[in-house]
Amino acid sequence: MSRLSRLSAGIATTATAIGAIAVLTAGVASAATITYAAGGAAGLTYNCTFPGISPQPVAIKAQLNAPDVVVHGTTITPTAVGGTAAISATVHSLLTAVGYDGIRGTATVPVTASSGTLSSGSASGLNIPQVIYPTGGGITVNISQVATSSIPNWTAPAAAGSATLSLTSGLTANLEFHKKSTNTWSPWTMNCTLKVTSPAQNLAFSPSITVS
């Protein structure tokens, strides 16, 4: 082989290698972490139990962070799992009437997957920080993933396509409500059931996850 032929072959090999690296790099760069929200921008409405009063509607927003593209058969763990629970001024006034003015505890949020496999059926130990609320107005309860939370892993299906994670029709929270008159905390297990609407509320986290 002539020197010119060897030089040409070397250039071709280098170009092929650079092209392969570019393709691999592009594949890595295409995966970005995004926020998935359940129920869209409006969130979801559940009917929840409270101490001393009848079940009441609570507006719940839930979200998690995960890659927008997941390679088939690989496993990911969502991050920043949490949301908010909005208690209306009316419900707040009912709680005030029976002597409660604060809340703290943890939430357990069951989840399902349209395809692939979850290592557990729920995210648990989501933190609800201790807060004493001022008189009147609505209450926003923050729910967030902390170091002691247990978040299920999700393994993508074996074939490319898409998959959706969803909430379920029931949520629970292990709470304590603060009794103002005695400055004590009373344990309470809150059970929430999805409010029946027409059309039905969408429990899915959107958008769907792309499986490559």
C-alpha cells in the first residue's frame, strides 16, 4: 500500500471513530431530567378524612423528576417526589371550630406503571413539615421527598415505546393535628379517596416517558 493510500485509510478510520463518538454523545445528551405532573396543571381532587369533621375535598398536586428518555430494560429512580395539598378556607374554619390549628406527619402515595416494573407499589415517608397555621384563609400543606423517604425504582420495559406512571384512587397520610387549647398533638390517619367526576380525573403523570 502506498503512503498516500495508508494516509487516506487512516483519515477514513479516524472519521468513522469521530462519527461513532458523535452518535453516542448525541444519545446521552438527548436524555434530560424533566418534571412529570399528575392531573395536569389543575391537579386532582380527593375527599379526605379529618379529625372531628366529616370527609372534605382536598386539591392535591403531585410531581416527580425523571429522565425524558429511558433506555429499554434499564432502571431509574425518580427524584424530587412530592407536591402540595390545598385545604380550603371553609375546611380550615371547620378545623378551627373543633380546636385544631396545626399539622405534621408523613404521606404514602401508591403508584402504578402502564408498563415496565416498579420495585414497590408506593412512595412512602414523604415529609409533611410541622406548621401552625394562622387564623383564617386556605392552608397549603407541602409534601416532599426527604432522606428517609422510600421511593420505588422503575425498570423500563424490554421493548422501545412509551410508559406512564400514575397515582391511584387512594392516598394515606400518618398525621398529627395540633390541639390549640392544650398545646398537644393528636395522631390521625388520613385516608383520601379520589373524587368521582364526569369526565373522570386523569391520574397519570404527564408527559409519558419515552422508552428508547
